[in-house]
Amino acid sequence: MTLAARLAAPITRVRQALTDPAELRVWLAEYAEVDLPKRYEFWGRYTPEGDAPHQRLLHADDDRLRFAWLLDGVETTTEITLSPDGPETTLLTLSQSHFDFADVVNGTSIRGVLQTFWYLTTANLEAHLAGKPLLPKVDFTSTDLRGELVIAAPADKVWESLTDSEQASAWFGHPIGIEPWVGGRYAMGGFDSGFAAKVVDLEPGRKMSVDWGPSGVTSWELAESGGRTKLTFVQSGFDEQQPPYAAWAGSVSGLAELRRFHEVPDWQPIWLPAEIPATADTAG
């Protein structure tokens, strides 16, 4: 699994945010300890299997950080590479071994959360660097999946971007087909993808709920005050013995771009195309 993002900060600033334990405790994890080149550890409720630190530092220099991470009995490898893209912008590339999408679908291993965990974590790094409030982190000790986000835009504009297929596809970065009425389809991948969730509740301009089946119901509710919109989002109705953490992290990370879509002039997503190396590790 590989992701790439363009961050609006100099490489020295991004490096500091990645290696300063006090900053890591803001945007990455509940707990973090760093002593380069010997130690890079993070743990706590916002970390998969975060009962204790399970990382082992393999390499650290000015441009690259690589560590082993024991998850579900398997030692995976995470590598983060930084490169300058001009004096005020940094390209971050993150690769994660032992990710298999089957683990997302079947819930057979905590490693199934790795892709969306890193997308949400990177989105929160971007927000931290930009001085914006963070997105809710995934609490892997809780089954209460809810959060709030304030967007500097009126509710009618936010509603339109949540329910219009073209706009939603733009900020989420993946085709989405939306029929904004009760009984309508909500199709990740577009209407020709072969699967569609169902809109089960809708109050125009205010609230929408989408039923995804086993992973539960996602609800968005808007409230405007002073030209700003509070978006409350909740995942409910799932098997609490198997919370859909991967899906939840993916949904929340998408909302980071929804906020940027409304607030950043000449908006472009932070995400860049990333080639996924065909190795045994990435195949799981």
C-alpha cells in the first residue's frame, strides 16, 4: 500500500512534525517517544493494537524514516520519504507492507485498517501543519464512531457538495454516484460499480443517512451559524464485536478534503497518484 501527498510546508517543518514526540502526540497518537536513530514508537487508543509500542526503528535520516510494526503477530514495515517540492512545499510518500484488502472486507486482521489509518493520519498531519483543527482520530478501544467538523462555508454549499455526485467525487477523490432522495443509491465507484448503498433518511439541506449493510449506517447532519457549518457525522448499526474501523477512518479522511474543498482558494487535493510496488510484502 502506497500513498503520496503534497504538504504545504517546508521539508524541515514536516520533518520536525514527524519526529518531535510532542507534535506526534497531537496529530498521530495518544503516546509517542522518539530518540533517533534508536527509537521511534507510538501507541495508545488511536493506534491499532495500541496497548503498548510495537514499532522497531530500522532507519532514519533527513529524508527517510523506516520502522517495523508488529500487527496481528506479523512484523510489517512502514516507510515515509520526504522530498522538497519548492521552498514551501513537501512531497510525502508512505509505503506500508502486509496490507491486503481482503482483511478490510472480511475483518480477519487488524492490518485491514492500515490503508485508511494512514490516509486519515496524513490528513491530520496536513491539518496540523496548516494550523487547522484535526479530524477525529479513530479510537480503537471504542465502538462510539462519531465526530464533528466545522467548515467555513454556508450549509447550502456544504449540502450541495455532500449530495452532488460530481462535487462529492472531486473532494473524495473517487467516483461516487448519489441519488439524493430516500430510497436512492449511494454508489462508491459510481453507478456502474455493481454495488450501491441506500439512502434511508434525508431532510434536504440538513441531514442524510446511508445504509451500507454490515458496516452500518452513516449519517451526516448540518447546522449553520454565522456563515459556518458544523457537520456532525456518525456510524451506527454495526456489529459492535467487529467495528468498521477501516471504513470509518476512510470516511473521516475524506471529510478533510471536503473542508479544504470549501476553504482553500483554487483548491487541489493533497493526494497524488502513487504507484503500488508489486512485492510479496504488499500482497500480504
